[in-house]
Amino acid sequence: MSIFVDRGTRLLVQGITGRDGSFHAKQMMEYGTQVVAGVTPGKGGQTFEAKVPVFNTVAEAVAATGANASVIYVPPAGAAGAIYEAADAGIRFVVCITEGVPVMDMTRVMPYVRERGTRLLGPNCPGLITPGECKVGIIPGNICAPGRVGVVSRSGTLTYEIVNHLTRNGIGQSTCVGIGGDPIIGTNFIDCLRAFQDDPGTDAIVMMGEIGGTDEQNAAAFVREHVKKPVVGFIAGQTAPKGRRMGHAGAIISGSSGTAEEKMQAFAAAGIAVMKRPVDVVELVGKALRR
Amino acid sequence: MNLHEYQARELLKAAGVPMFDGGVAATPAEAEAIAKRLGGGVVVKAQVHTGGRGKAGGVKLAATPAEAREHAGRILGMTIKGLVVQKVLVVPAAEIASESYVGLIMDRETQRPVFMVSAAGGVDIEEVAATTPEKITRLPVDPVYGLLPHQALALAFTLYSDIRQVRTAAKIMEQLHAVFTRNGASLAEINPLVTTPDGQVLALDAKISIDDNELDRRPDLAALRDESAEEPSEVLARNAGLTFIKLDGNVGCVVNGAGLAMATMDLVKYYGGEPANFLDIGGSSNPEKVVNALRIITSDPSVKAILFNIFGGITRTDDVANGIVAATAQFKVPVPIVIRLTGTNEREAFRILEGVGMTALSDMDEAVRKVVAIVKEAA
């Protein structure tokens, strides 16, 4: 079992003929994801890698192939438009990998996708992977292994670091989700925690947060109230100076709120086992699974 | 990207927000000329991207144009929190009856711009927010419909009771909201919004930050960037496609990805070291980026050793290895380098490094412990 994507996911790639889109479409196909269609306006009628039909619009692609999920690799200026198009065509799960989407665009995208019942993951995220079944996005498949630990994170490479520790120590994952580091994102920690709690294939959850904002504190409150499965947590940015952006638009601390210390305390108070180092994930998850 | 006060004023003025006339000066003579034109007493204000200008001596009252010239002479070139003052804003010294705060910020939680309005404005607004948050009225604005007239009026009524002042303030809220959305701001504030003894409502000081993601499609806003007001190494890094923030330690860090970069700094600290910087080389890193990263880090004399921590996903570790080799061929790296590489094309990367007599580790913990030990030994 898993959350959001599995063997039955029929994936559409928006921007499939672009530099990033084509590279990752190939990787996803090699991993075993059912890539059923691509969309690039003006390239309708072409075939990608001799297998995947390319369409001019998402609506055409959905009608012809029954695609039920979409992943977006278009440049930032067109990303919001691509999300609108996917939601309008009835796609219920949209993953936006694109980095650099203007936040003002996202303020309007969010009510639009909500009204249509579409779940958006991202933007500026690495996507997600259900090991052995389906990979949507850019998380390297070779560092993951099928198993029963759910992973949710705001980062990209930090997720790889921690998942790699799990896999190398024989701890597989149900689904690994990168929610992205932007200020406005479609799917947050709580959405993933709820899904993992409800997933019979997940026995424990690893959650990786960062400085800035209050998402982790809210997630901790949710864990305390609603999550019965053991949760292990990590917060990056303990050494970050105040009032500075650390790469992710989201990772900014202002004043005393949003600090790593505050978030780690919130985790601990909610009964979440807090890692001090990435490598600690192995011991803490091991303990949680034996409990 | 933070705008200077004078730039923020120009955007607000163009939208119709009432404010005193003023001018920007880069020399004492210019400041004097502006003061002469304005007539009466003026305030000379340092234009730097930091708060607490007044407390640092960067804001001075001048009774005459000659005095404005003197103050400008002292403030221009002054260093405030590490930033050198290049320009001053000269505005009339107003008599003030009341000071309010009107701000709009992009709020992660409601996923909307949120108005924050308080009758307790002025320099201590952060104190107000911390100790008496009930004095601040918050209003999330619907991103589709915008600020509706009755909402603007309701906000204005929290500041004033005179209906003429209320109407003016409501209009200002609408204008501020228009500036915020039109320019893709992450913050736009008027602090203080003042009333004068004769009842006028005016914006006295303004602050605007633009979402960096807007700049590609808004060259007019990108042109407002003042690189002379930033840390030179950070400007160099941005122009090289890197995200770099200078810190006070001595372990230089080169990492791919912001989260892993922060976790790497934290681990340096955990093992008793002090990171010298945050540096994210980003996703698809070509060797040139690595060369630039090393150039920037080695220009900091406090760096005693450099740590590479690369988890190859999109980033190819052989690209990074080639970058390290290219950099060390182009210029002398005067301090030891500890390299941790794992992921995409790692075998090729290890082979490239071994070809020039360098070695790499594949474990993050081991690499961090090693670099901290080197720095401690050197001390």
C-alpha cells in the first residue's frame, strides 16, 4: 500500500519534450511508472521515445489515454497555467516540479484547484515515489526500497540522504513525498500525515522540516491529536542566522518564530522522536518499528 | 529582494498614495539642494537594507539646508550593520499628530496576502506585535476578488474616527494592495501612516520586498536591485547561479540543495565546528558552478577548510568532481578540502578525483567529523 500514487497511476507529463521533462520522463518510464501521455502545445501528434503519445492540450490527452495524474516540468512563467489546465481537464493529482513559480500566481492557483477537487503537490518539489511501483518527479529510484515507512519532507537532497540511510539499513518505504519549500504549496505536512495514518501499508512516519513558518508546529499539533503511528522528525537550519533566506523561499526565520529550536520542541512535545543528525533516523525508526 | 525606502516611495506615489515630497541624494550638495527646494526643516535618512537606522545614527533632523548638507556628509559613507550608506533620502520634517501601521504580507498559512493594521504604529511596531498582538487587526485578502471596499473601510475605522480620515486611509489601503499584487511583493508596509495637526493622512515611510521569483518576468523591478547595498560575495554568488550566505565560522561548505546545506551546517556545529557559509550549488550543477563556488569561499580569509557534501540526484557527482579538478588547476586553494560524494555517477567521480591525487568519502557524518578535526588541528 502507499499514498497518492501506485501501480494504477496513469501519468501525464506536461512539458515532456523540454530538456528536464524529457530526461525525467525517460527515468520515470525506466523505473516502471506508467507514463501514458505527454503534453507540449504545438507538438501534438508526435511520439515520445517511440512509446508515449504527445498531445497539444491536457484535455485531449486525458480523453485519449485516461491519464489520472500529471507531473509538470514547464518553466516558471508557465507553471501556474499548466496547473490550471490539468485541474480543468479533471486530473485529480498534479505534481509541479518547477522551481521559481511566482508566489502571487500560487495565491490564485490554490482556490482554483481546491474548487475542482484536485490535489496539488509542490511547486518547487522533488515529487514522490512509491518504491517498486511508481515514481513521479525526480527522486532517484535506486536509493529507495519497498517497505512500510512513510517519508514526508520539505527538502530534496536532504530527503535522499535520509531515505538512503533507511534503505541501506534494510528499512523500506511505503511512499516518500517531497512537499517542496515554497511559501505556498498545494500539499502540506498534515495532508501527508493524514494519508499515512490512513494507509494500512505504513507502520511509521519520518517527517523532515526546516526553519521558517509554522507548518512544522501545526504538523506537530496534528500528530498529537490524530496520528497513532510512531513519528520520527528532523529539522534543518539550527545554525541559520535570523532574518536570512536559506535558499528555499520558505526557509527564512524572522524574530523568534520559525526557529529550529522552537520546531524541535514542538516535535518533542507531540511525542515525535527528534533526530539530532540525519544518520539517527536508522536507530529511531528501528526503535519505532519494534515498539 | 528588498527595495530601498526611496524606491518603495516611488511605487506608492505612482499608485496615488499621499506623501510628502522628497528627494534622493548621493552627495551632501544634492542633499542641500533638495532641502532648499523643500523649504523648512528636513529629515536626512540613510538608505540601507536594514532596520534600526535611527538608532545607528542614520536618521537626522536638519533645521536648515546647510545643516542637511552636514548631516548628509556624515551619513553618506557611514557603515550600518556592515552596509555602507550610498544614498540618503531627504524629506520634510513633519509635525505629527498620530502614527499608525499598515502592512501587507504574503501569509503561508492562509495562502493569501494578509493586511496587518494598527493604531500603535511607529518604530516600536515589532514590540507591539510581540507584547500586545491584540492591537493589530489582521485581514486575509481574497486573491481572486482583491480588497473589497467595505473591508478597506473597516480596516480604516480601526485607525481613525473622523470619516474624512477614514476614507483617505481606506483609499490608501486599496492603493497599497494594488502595489502589492501588481508587483508581486512579499511585503509592503507603510510605517508610519501619520496624521498631521491639520488632519491630513500621509505615508511617511515605506518598505517593500519583492518575491525573487517575479524578477525574471519583471525586468523593471529587477532593475531596482542595488548591488552596492549587498554583501559583495553574495552578489558574486547570485550572478554565478549560486545561493550563498556568509556566516562567521571557518568551515567552508559547498552543498547541493538548501535542506541538505542547512543539515550539513548543523552537523558541522554538532561536531564542534563553525560553518563559514551557506552555499547551495542547486540542482543541475555544471563544473563551472563548482569553480565559482570555490572561488567565492576561498576569498574569505577566515575559512580554514572546505567541505563538499554532494548527494547526486539530478546533480551528477562527476560534474562536481570535474569542477573541483578544474578549480584547483585554475587557482591555488590554500586550505584542505574534504569531499563527500554519493549518488549519480559516483564511481566516475571517485575515479576523476583519484586521477589528481584527491580522495572522497561517501558518508556525510565521516566527512563532517574529518573537516572539523582538520580545522581544530589548524587552530
